[in-house]
Amino acid sequence: MSDLKTRAVLAPTMLTIIAVIYWLDVSGTLGLKSGALSAGLLGLLGVGGAWEFANLLRGGGFAVGKRTLVVATAILLGSAFAFGWIDLDRELYPLVIGTLLLLFPLALRSLGRGDMHHGLERQGATLLGFIMVAWPMYLAMGICFRCLPSMLYVVLICKGGDIGGYCFGRLFGKHKLIPHISPGKTIEGALGSLATSVALAYFLNGPMLHGVVDLPVWGALVAGVVLNFTTQTGDLIESLLKRRCNAKDSSNLLPAHGGILDLVDSLLFSFCAWFVVLILLT
């Protein structure tokens, strides 16, 4: 009950902050480039998520290049502001260059005698964090600059699916979905999440994307299915990481919610999926 009261206060507060930032972006009140504020917020969340990822895996006994991961993530996400994101040309270069610049120093370090037993593990764990957290957040920032309304569309579908899954699971959940990873998730909750996301994708398509993205009705329904699948998958992957590292949450930053990584885990794969769809449509 205490967690429920905390969520009831914190969730509307976060939604209000997001709404204000979105309004300032759309209205251009501050005279900034369209999408810059939303992209800035995502950038901060990305750096925080990378920090939590490193701490989470270190707490589980894995070797991770924490400083390398956080610095590389900050540089990658900061570079998103340097591009136009209209006709993709150089915008994807930082993903490749950043990954190589992240991996090469770690590879050199692993050649040392004192590091040879953990070098490969450090490379793999650090690279996983960069691809799993930094890449999607970089693409999400690109979505903000390219088509800001579609970013809100994706967030509402994914987070709406999260809420729908939670409600359906609490009300009707009887059959466990994948108990060895997330004991609380049920098949009924997963289906409720899917239905909620598809409904939101359909009903929000016209009001939010009309005149911006040409997404037909069938396309909206397919988008709802795909985004919900990536949403639930992202949430389960982070649950796997936490279970493997014997952690309840990625951090204690947000009461009753966990950390930044707990907040954005269901969006990471969805940002990547929608970025591809957006490029194809526009």
C-alpha cells in the first residue's frame, strides 16, 4: 500500500514534467531547436542508465569498464545535437565510431598480464551496456529531432502497455509467464499489455501523427504489436540482469520505481524498432 501511494504521487509528477518539456519543445517558447529539450532529457537518462548498468553488473561480480562506458555514452549522446536528422547521412557514424573507440582501449588493456583473466569479460560487459543503453537512447534523440510527436506516441504506447499489463495481471493473472526470470509477470498480464498497446496505437494515430507521419490503420495496429513486444522484451531482459546480479532494482533513485534503468528498460528496444519504422515512413 505504501508503494502504491508513492507511485500515485511520483507517476503524475513525472508525467507533468514530461508534458511541460514536450510543450516547451513544440511551442518553441525557449527558441531552441525543435526536440532539443526532449532529446536533452533522454540524453541525461541515457548517461544515468549507463552508470546504473555498470553499478548493477559490478554488484553482481562482473568486470565492467564503468568510467569508459559512462564517458563513451555521454560523448555519443552529446553528438546527437550536432546533426540535422532530416536526411540520414553522418548521423549513424557516431554509433560505429563510438563503439570502436569504446572497445579498442579495453582490448588493449586486456593484453596486460594482470588483466588477462578479466579482460574479455570487461570488453563484453561494457560493450553490452553501450549497445543496450547508449545506442537506443541516441536513436531516441534522433527521433526527437526528426519527428517529435512520434516520440510521445511511442512512449504512450509502451508505458500504456506497462500500465495495462500491471492492471490486467493484478486483476486476472493466474498463469505465470516466465517465472524463472520475473515471478510476478503472468500470461494474462502480457495479453492485457498487448491489448492496451494496440488500442493506444490505433486511437492515438490520428490525433498525434496526422499530417506528420503517414501511418495507415493497419500500420498502427502492427506498430502496436511490435512496440508492445519490444516493450515486454526489454522489461524481461532487465529483469534477467537484475536476477543474475541479485538486485531488486537498478538503483534507489526513484522511490517505489527503482532507478533510471528500471524506468527506461521497456523503451530501449522500442526506440530502435520505431526509429527503423520512422525512417521507412518519412
